Amino acid sequence: MHPTELVLSPRLRKTAFEDRVFELGIQSFTIYNHMTLPVAFSSNPESYQHLCEHVQVWDVAAERQVEVVGPDALALLELITPRDISTCDVGQCVYAPLADQDGLVINDPLILRLREDRFWISIADSDVLLWVKGIAYGRDFNVKVFEPDVSPLAVQGPKANDLMADLLDDSVRDIKFFRFIEAEIAGTPVVLARSGWSGQGGFEIYLQNSADGLVLWDAVWKAGEPYNVKIGSPNLIERLETGLKSYGSDMTLDDHVLECGFEKYLNLDKTAEYMSRESIERLQKSGIKRRLCHVMAKADPLPGLRERWQVNAGGKMVGQASSCAWSPKFEANLMFAMLSTEVSEPGSVVTVMVNGAEVDGIVCDDRWKY
């Protein structure tokens, strides 16, 4: 039997760092924003252990940017998210879920404010560019909306500070969480943000010229050699332990922004217009019927899931699990599941159907406590 193969054609855009990814032994990847996103170079547990102890370099160029620039840039951003963007300073990033007129989640990006009238929307996997372009045109906003030549490279792990301090200088240690500076690395301009898709600390380096991708990679890699640097990728075990949701896996366009645990990131009383206001007010009055929850199953390690697992309680279906991994830290399987609110409180007992077998689970808070 021949192994299944995914053909890399020009339809799948090449990342700025892809040559190094293949040279360093990529084992598997996925498709993300019409580009390749590395998934594994070693086993999940092995990569997890290294990430928690050392430092890794990730090709996350598939985390594309949507640039919005012009006199109406802020007004457009305020319209597409219930979060108050007016309070975002130049040099700051904010996590700002995007919601359509029905309150359904379009994406959950970071928004970076580069100038008073210039923003990058750093997106998860969905076609935000076309959606924002349509709104800008339909509302006659005085803005330009386009995808800039920007490719993020992530440096993640507890030794990331040391690596970046050696690469630049000790001032990078003072960059606050979700803040960024403009700098130059290996002769190419970058935006350096303290952010990234792990809870281990680190940076995202926003390369602004894809032609310099390998030069940037090599400079970062050389600076990391004293710190046992390895190539890596967003790790499922670590993201579940940290409680990081994944758009397209744990929430989709079928889910309302209030069902996904985003309340702490939203300012529903902001004075600026936002397109999901009416839907959110309506759902607040009628009451949320389901919620994205943390579920822990103290069973033997479960397999990864390709399709969602059914979750039952009281003899009936109460939801579906969307991501799962065995956690060394908690010595249990951790998963996200969209559940009926009747079982969404920490301590609620549920049964997860895993390939026809029943697995007992318990609903936890966002710190995996119950």
C-alpha cells in the first residue's frame, strides 16, 4: 500500500521559512490559510517536554495578516469586533474575536496597532481578508484592506528571553506581554511582539520581506544553539494545558461569540458601533444554551480525534468534544467540548463516547479545576 500523500502545488503558497522546515525533518503538516503549517517533527510528548524546558523556533507564517490602513481604519475594526479597539495603544496587541451580524465567530485574531490609522489583524485559519474587504467596500470606508508581505516566526519556550537578548540586546526582556517593538534582525526590519501560541513565554517575529526568510531563520537558529534550540510547532498537549482555543477545531462559524468563553475580552457597552450588537443583546436576554467547556477524563491516554466525539449526560446527548490530548502535568486527558449549559458548571459529570467506548469525564474551570 502506498502512503497517502498531500501534493504541494502552487495553490498552496510556500512560506518564507519552508526550506528550513523540510531540511530539519518535517514529519507532518496541515493546511492553514492556504499555506503549509508544520505539525510535527517528533512525537507530541517529546516536543512538549522540550518546549517546556528549552526553546523552539516555529514556522507560523501561515498566521497571515490583514492590514487595514487609512482614516477609517479604527471605525472598521470597531465594527467587526465587540472588543473596544479604541483603547489599544500604538505598539500593543489585543486578542479580539471577530463576529458577524448574527454574533457568529468569524475568527479570533490578535490585532496589532502599528499607527493611529494602521492595524494588522493576525488571523487564525479563515478567509478574513475577503470578509473585511467586503465590509469596507459595502460601508464605503476610507481605508485600504490587503494582505501585506508579513510572515511570523515564533520563538517559544522558557529560554526565549535569553535567545532574543543575545540576538538583539537585553532591552527585549522588558517588552511586556502583548506589546511589540520595531527592530532589525540580520539586516531586515521586523516587528517583535511578546506573544505566541503557547503558555511557555516567547516572541513572534513579524518578518516584513519574505525574501529574507531564510536569513532571519538562520540568525535566530544560531542565537539559539547555546540554549538547545529545536524546530517545533504549536503543541496540542501544551495548548490544552494552557487553555488556548483553536479556531476551526474548538469553535467555528456555527458558534456564537458568547458561547465560546470570550466575555472577558469583550466590551459590549462600548460606544462605537459593532455589527454583532443586536444579536448579542438578544442572546443575553434569552440566555445562552451552550458553552465551550474544559473537560478532564482520568482514563488511559485517548487517541487523537479526527471527528468530534459525542458527549452524554443523564442518558442524552449534551454536546461534542473537539480537541483532546493526554497531559503529563495533570495525568489525565484534557479536551474542549461545546456543552449544554445544564452541564457546563465545574464538577458536572459527563460521558464521552470515544470510538464506541464510554469514557467518564468531569467539567473543569479554565484552570482545569473542578
